[in-house]
Amino acid sequence: MAKHASAAVGWGHHHLQKRWLLALLLMLTVSTVIAFFMRAAFDSCDRNVSVDNVISSARDSVQVADKRAPQIAAAKPSPLSFMKSKIVLLVSHELSLSGGPLLLMELAFLLRSVGAEVNWVTFMKPSETDEVIYSLEHKMLDRGVQVFSAFGKEAIDTALRADLVVLNTAVAGKWVDYVLKEDIHRVLPKVLWWIHEMRGHYFKLEYVKHLPSVAGAMIDSHVTAEYWKNRTQERLKIKMPETYVVHLGNSNELMQVAEDSVAKRVLREHVRESLGVRNDDLLFALINSVSRGKGQDLFLHSFYEALQLIKQKKMQVPPLHAVIVGSDMSAHTKLEMELRDYVTQKKIQDRVHFVNKTLTVAPYLAAVDVLVQNSQGRGECFGRITIEAMAFQLPVLTGNSCRGHNGNSSERHNRFIAPCWERRGDNSGETYCETSYACREEAYNRKERVRKGERKISRTSHGRENW
């Protein structure tokens, strides 16, 4: 059974190193990860949505909230102050605009802010120059994070002298064998393994065979932690290390926008106008990097089915639109092309909108009416985008594919009474139609659920500290 990070449990013989790990976990549980707020790397690929301009338009109202914040907050010591002068190595399997690498970058900036020496290596890089990698690496260098090759002597020397090594995602385990070799057992006792994955193909010994020897594992949800415990024991015959559940949190900057009605209204108007969506139209969104596991194909199929049902049954609902935030036409992936071909084939180009990957999701959360969290295979882990949507009081429509499994949506529903209402449907167009009615008719009831959910999050200490 996974334990909360607040449990003060000893981690064996390497007392000093593990005390730092435990303190880090305690900090993350109490306040979660305080996110950095970065400007958008890309705008909409189909429409000219200037997120930077939109945010600038709302910046004045957000700054008002800043001025209202108590001055004493700036004087409060950081819960990470114990990491001052410590040496940290962060190992990422990739550097992209997806959740895992961005969460690790946020941790890097937090550690730098308290005076830790932070080093970063990425062990899966394309051979050609990548604009996103170049941009993110320079953001880290500008913030004092040292970035170097994952395979050179510098990486090995840093791992040996580090006080803490963080492996980010399950596949980061391949780096341990490939690079450290005979020095593996000198490094494993000071490793914190941060696992986000849940889908079955990550459960391979080549990835995770060293899990029993690391200082601890940190996982995003109880469902995922229990799944990892059972799967590693039953399939791989290995035991998980001391495991701590640390739910993701929202940035102060995102919360300032979410709690400012003026900022939200400005963002909503600008984004909708850019997409060609009217204020009274109902806008569904799926905000994830485009990939099979995220379910964008299922989202579009269900959305098209909903449009057909509305037409056939002459249902009185607002016009429906769908937006996929997380597209990447520059990659020319097979799935990306399939999605666009499907939209063209069904002649719904005026109802479906694609927006490139971006670090600034607040404008889109302010603009949409329903967040869709699809589930394919074992589904997604407890994603941050769901929590961010909760902050914006959005309904969350979760899928129920693959024999009733839908990842962690049951945990979101049962543990948090998901602020705002969460519907768990069968990924059908009919579910989308029902959601359309519910969004129109249950506004008051949904606000009540939001307040109850926020109070429960505050009591369980899984949300942002001041919720």
C-alpha cells in the first residue's frame, strides 16, 4: 500500500541522504509543486491565436490580485530551504512540452531558488536540431540550471557526487544501466524515482529492475501507486521501494487567473473570437499532447457522433465546438494526419479547432465549457490538466473505455468530489449530448459542487496550500 508523503518513515542505512529525500516529499505534499509560468512557445496552428497578447490584455487585472496578497508572504521561508548548497541531478527521458519534463523543470527552478546546485541531463534526444529542446534548455540555463550530455563523464561524476538524483518517468531507468554501469550501486541509494506512467508497456524489467534498490518512489495518484505495486510483484517479481503519493498542484499564476473574473472574461473573449466560436456556443476541449494514449481520435469520433445525434433528433442544445490543444503539425505524426483527415472527411472543419502545444493553458481553460479527459487502455494518470480545470470550475467529462477502466477518474471523483461536476461516460456521442444539456441546466448545482470540492481538497491537503 502506498503511503502519503507526510508519513515520517526511515529509509534504511543511508540516513542522511534519505532524510533529504523525505523532507523533499514532505514539502511537495504540503504545498505541491509551485509551478513556473512560462510564455507560450507556439500559437494556434490553424487560427491566429496570440496567447501572449491575450495574457497581456488580462495582465493588469491579475496584477491587482498580486497587490492584494499579504506582504508577509514574501518573507516566509521556503519549505525547500534545507536543500541550500545541496547537489541535485535531474534525469529526464526527454525534453518536450509534455507533462513529465515540464514538472521536472518546475522542480529544477524551485531547487535553484533556494540555492541548490541543479544539473539536468536528457537521455533521449533527436539527432537533428529541435526548436523546443533548444528553447527549454536555454530557459533552464538562464535560471542557473546546468545542462549537459547524459552520456559523458560529467554526467557520471555528477551522479556520484550528488546528494539527490531524481529519475523522471519509468523509462529513465534505462539511463542508469547504460551510463552508470559499475557505479550503479553507489548511486541507487540516493535516487528518488518520480513515476507518472500507468500504461502496460512501461512494466518491463529493462526499465524498472532497479526499483527495489532506490531510496523511494514518488507517484501522482493512489490508483497508479497501487497498480504499480501489484503489477511489479505479479508480473516482474520485484518489490516496489517505499512509495509516496504526491498529487500534482497548480501554479500561483494559474490560480490568480482562475480566481479573477475579469481576467477570465478577457481570455475567454479573445480565444473564442480567434477560434471563431461565439460566446453562447458550447466548447469541448481535450488538452494533451497528441498521442494514441491521450485519446484524441476517440474524442473526435464521439464529438462527430454527438453532432449527428443532435441533427437527427433535432435536439435543442447550443452549437457544439471541439478544440484539441496539444497539436504539433511540425512533427507530421501519423495520428496527427489521421485526426485532420477525419475532420476533413466528415466536413466538420468549422466545428473542430487544433491548437499547437503550449505552456500556457490558462487562456484555453478560461475559454472552454467542458474538459474531456479520455481514457484508452489503462488510461491516464492523475493528470495536472484535470486539477487545473477544477480551479477554473470546469465540468470534467471522463471516458469509460477498455472494459470499464478509466485510469484515475474514479479517484478524482471519490477523493475530491471533483470540483465541478465530473461525468463518467461511455465515450459516445450521446454522452456529449447529455453533457450539453447538463451544462445548460445545472449551472447553479455545479457551483455548489465546486465549493464542496474545494473544501474537501483543503481538508485532504492535496490541493494548493491556500485552497
